[in-house]
Amino acid sequence: MSSLKRLFGVPKKQVTHDTATEALQAAEEQLNKKQIFLEKKINEEITKAKQFGLKNKRAALECLRKKALYEKQLELNDGALMKLQAQRNALDSALMNKNILDTMKTVNSAMQNIHKDMDVDKVHDLMDNVNEQQEIANEIAAAISMPTGPDLVDEDDLLRELEELTEEDVAEKLLDVHGVDELPAIPVGEPTGPKSKSNALNRVHFSLLSNNHARYLKKNGGGFGIGQFRNVVGLNILVPSTGCNDCPLGKLFILPHVYTSFCAKAVIVPLCNTNPIFRFSQHSFQFPDSLYFLKQKTIVFCMFILCFFLLARCARVQEVSDAAILLVEGFNGGSHKQLISTIERSLTEKGESVCVVSLPPTKWHWRARTGALALAALIPKSICPNGGFRVLFTSAVFSLPELLALRPDLATIPQKYLYFHENQLTYPLREDGESATKPDYQFAYIQVLSALAADLILFNSAFNMHSFYERLPAFLAAGLPTPPSPRVPEPQGLVEKLLKPKSRVLHFLVEPPPLPLPIHDNAEDFEAAVRSQAERIRARGQAPLRILWNHRWDYDKNPVDFFKVIFDLAKIHVDEAFFDLGRSTLRPSTGDTIAPSEMDLSSLPSEQAQARFQLSVLGAASHDIPRIFPMAETYLRRTGHIAVWGFVDSREAYWCTLADCDVVVSTANHEFFGVSVVEAVAVGCVPLLPHRLAYPELLVQGPPSSDCVYRTLPQMRKKLKCWIGAPNRLRERAAKALLTAYDCMVAGTETWLKKGVLSHDGLRQEYLKLFGVG
């Protein structure tokens, strides 16, 4: 027997599911203990570095080196934990798959008797399903993969971190500034020099203030604020509201030398001929690398507001208004402008007096940072006989608490409503090479502070609200600048007790489509116009299907995936490098153009058959657009697939173009509501939307709306291919859905959107009720 064992070997002991689970659990316990140990060592080294500070720089740097090594070990430890967790999930899935597989074998035997023959169309459907599963598998593989390998520690980074640790207390004192009722007298002449040059924190640098400027400020009620950070103490002069020959507009009286790099382009411009306000160029906040502490943008932003706080607060607002409702928009463009205009029109139709104050839709980031300062000088004072404005409605673009601090009269408004078109915690970032963007969380802080100051917080969708509150506790609890110091104590309590109780969902108020206009009919009532539009849809019959894209031409709308499917349906063959290039940004303002080498039109057939579908590609475009748009246009024009391309100037022409389309498609990676989709469905388009973001809450659950949702690109291609092959059947469904949406048919027929999404479904009445209008 022993010889047989030596000859054939001893069978290996099989490892069971329970044995593997126990081994994984033991390994995880060991790694968790190591994680606790490393975190403890990191905290110890941080404490030592703070104690040594600048007194013993060599010892402090050594502590930070050790901390960096511990952090790398902790990163590797975390990676190992993630791998073990992935293996545990894979093990459980394998056991479940085995049980499922046994069942599927039995079912498969029965199905083989049913599906004996397969034609070409069924083979194509099977391949679509295979591609779909492959995409899902790729997504899972990408999710569980993690990069490994430590990077070398940079000596300069260690020095910067050491100085940041020693300056935390100074930064906190700088931000702890309280207002004063009376400004101190302005110093004139040379300030005294420092007593000791050895201590860097005691060295101060004052800019000189001329006697003429000092007398002018004293005479006209001007003032200044004192700011100190590290070794800099400076005077920030606040300009009063009148002109001065000695002090011309366009120059600051005095400036701390450390602010010169970002205030050099600051100018003062008059508003309403009386109220000067500071305006900065888009480059003002690009700091030199040597001033690394200014890159802490939250501190810099607070310093900026401190410097110019009294300017807007002391500005004399000359205009007045007798309106009872104040609508404020910090970025008056796109959907923001559309909502404000629709609300204003609805209120004025009810006889309400409305005051609208807005800022131009340029430089969104500057509107968020400085919008409150500009609006404080623009908003008129209320002389309403009923005690001033009763409602303030604004979007979450700028800082509402800053506006209320700059204009105390606005803080007394009984109802202050804040509307979230989007939230900055879940807004997707650009990832294409040099155009990639990094998270800038100061904008999320602006929205959090505005939400705390508002009486009612409104979100355009449940997805918008839930995604914001899901990420907010972790965002507020994150360490700054180093763990374990939280940004905000008890962030979960802040969200649950202060924010959520005063939050609700109020869908975007899409204006009703002017249906008598696009059908060129003299219909006397809206119902007759709806019926006429339904007949126009049916009359298209077997004509080529018209596919609509009416979104912004930007990276977050994911146009590359849309054109991938369109090229496949149009039988235009290009390689993947074509679409990779299409993800980059085209900047015509810098002379960037599409090179002939970027496109190979030789792949197009010399003789083109009649196109089975056509495209209407609309939407607003900025100066810089994804390169895929001009690249795709060249190919699609050659093949005769383009019906309309580009921005439509007038609102009437936009509605007419929508009314001529059959299907509206979205491939967006970011959508907090979907105004463009609702507009298209409102005039009879069939939606085809991804099963993500805010789209599922717009559509009716179950059939027929389940046919309008896709999860992968093969599914999207499959649905469009089916509709292109039988456009008459789709148009019959679209006509019935349009009639049902506007209550022109008996209940029970199919529709796409949920009740309450369109304005006539009680949504307009909800808005009027919000403003106290019957």
C-alpha cells in the first residue's frame, strides 16, 4: 500500500467553504490589530513633531519621516484588508453560484428542447447580452482593484507640513474676528519697528498710508481691518462710497505685501454710480508655490471676506422696492434663469409684486465665492407697506449667510428659501488629462452654511437630496489639516437635527410647452393643440426615426457613449482611439482645432444608402467643448444622419425642434433632475434614459416605462435598433402617451412621466402655495 501511495501520491485534503472562511477571519483580525497599532504610532509622531516645532527642526523632521513610513505601512495594510474582503465576497459568491448552477443545469435541459433553432436576430441578441455581462464584469474588476507600492517622501513636503502644524493656532486666531460698531482711528506715519529680529513671528511689515489718504478716510467714514498671519501684519483699507481726487477708483489705499500676488488685479468699479464694489479677474486666486499656506483655500476665502466685509456693509443702497417677494439668482443662466423666470411669471400672473436681482452667468466659481458681496450692493431696500419682503427665494450658488450678514435688513425676512439645483459634494469631476479637475470643497461648505441659514431647503429631486445628505456627515467629519481633528463636531447630529427636518423635494418647474406654436395651428385651447400634436406624431408613419440629444455640450453629460451607439447603428467603423480622443477638450479660444489626421473618412462607403434615422443634436455649449462633437459631426454629415445640429437661438425654435423628434436620449453621468428630458417628453418624445441618477424617480414604475430605461450601452443600442426598425409602432405609443399626459384620453393608457413632474399636474400650485399665493 505504501508503494502505491508513493507511486500515485496521496490525495490532497479538500478545503471547504467553512475552512476558508475561518482562515480569512483570522487574517483579518491580525490586520485589524496592525491597523490600530500603526494609527497609534502615527498620532504619537504627530504629537512629538508639534512639541519639537521649530525649536528642534531636525527632531521634528525625523518624527514626520517616521510618520510617513507608518502611513505607507498603513496604506499597504488597508490594501491587504480590501483584498481579503474581496476574497470573502468572491468565496460567498462562488458557493451561491454553485447552488444556482445546479438549478440552472436542470432548467437548461428543459430550455434546450424549446430553443432548438436560432435565427440571425437571436444570435445578435445573445451577443448583446454577452457584451453586457462583460461590461459588468469589467466594472466589478475595476472596483476591487487597488494600486500598490509606496512613493518616496519629499523633503519639501515634510518642511511644509511642519510649518503648517506650528501655524494652526495662528490661523484660528486670524479667523476668530468679531465685528465692531466703531472703527479705530487710522494710524498716520511710520510704525515702530520690531524689537527682536530673531523671532520670525514678531517681525511685522506695514505698508505706509499717506496723510492725504488718511485724512480722506477719516473725513468720509472709511475704515480698515488688521490682518495677521505668520510674520505678516497689514492694514486692509476699506473704501467709502464716494469718489476722491486724491484716492482714485481702481487702486487700494494700502495692501499687506503677502496679498499682492492675488490682489494686484483688483479694481473698484462703481455700481449705480454710487456704490463701489471690488471686482477680481479669474486669476486672482492663483497663488505662487512659495506661499503654500495660502493654498488652504478655506482660510484664504475667510481672509478675503474679512478684508472687504465692511465695504459692502457700509455701502449706501440707494434703490428701493415695494415688492413683497424677493427672487435672487447668483448665476442667471441655463436652468437657473429658467426657474427664476417661470416663478416670476407665475407670481405676476396672480397679481404679486416681485423683485428679481441676479448676476450674469459667467465665471461660476467667482459667483460662488463673491456673489454675496455683489448682491448686497444690488438688492434694493424694501419699502413694502406690510413690513418689507416676506419671502426670499434663492439658489444654492453663493453664500446666503454672508449676504444676510452684509445686509442685516434681509436677515429679518420671515421666510428664506434655498433651492438646490445641484450639490457640490456629488458633482462629477473632469478626468481627461490636462483638463482634469480636483475636488474644491469650499463650494460644498458654502452650500452647507447656506442651508443652515435658510428656513426651508428645497431640492429638485430626491436623488439630489439623498446624495447630499449621504456624503455630508463624512465630509464634515474629515480631518483638517491632519487627523483626528474633525471639521465639525457631531456632523451626523447637524444633518439629522438641523438640516433634514427643514428639507423637502420640489421638482423643477418646467414651463408648459407652447404647443399651438410648433404645430403652426390656430388652436383656441391647449387640449386641441395636444390632440393636433398627437396626430402629427402618428402622421410620420414609417419616416426615419428622429433621435434627439438636447443637453449641455460638456463632459458630465457623457456624449462619447452616445456617439458610440450612434456610430454603431449608422455602421460607421472607427477604432477606440477615436473616442478616447473625443473625450479631450477642444479650446477654440486658444487656436485649438480639429486636425485632419484625427479623422479617417476613408472608412465611409462611397455610396450612402438612405439613413434609417436622423439626429437633432441641440444644447448650450461653452467656449470649450468635448472634441467628440465636431469629430462626430463630420462623419454623420457625410452619411446623411444629421437633421439639426448646434445651439438653437430662440426658445420658440427650440420647442419646434423638440416637437419634430421621436426619441430623447441621455447618457449623462451627472443629472440632478433632467429639465431637457422633461421638456422633450412634454411635446411627445419617448425617453430612453440610464437607470441611474435622478431619472428613475421621473418615470412611472413598471411597464411601459420599463422599456425606456437601459443599464448598459448594449441595451441602449438594442432598444434604439428595435425602434428604428418599426418607427410607426413607437409613434403610436408616443401619441397615446402624450394624450394621456394631458388628460386627453381615458385613464389606463400608457404614459412616461410620474404624476406631478409636469407643471400642470399640481406642481405650479405647489410653487404658488410656497409663496403664500392662492
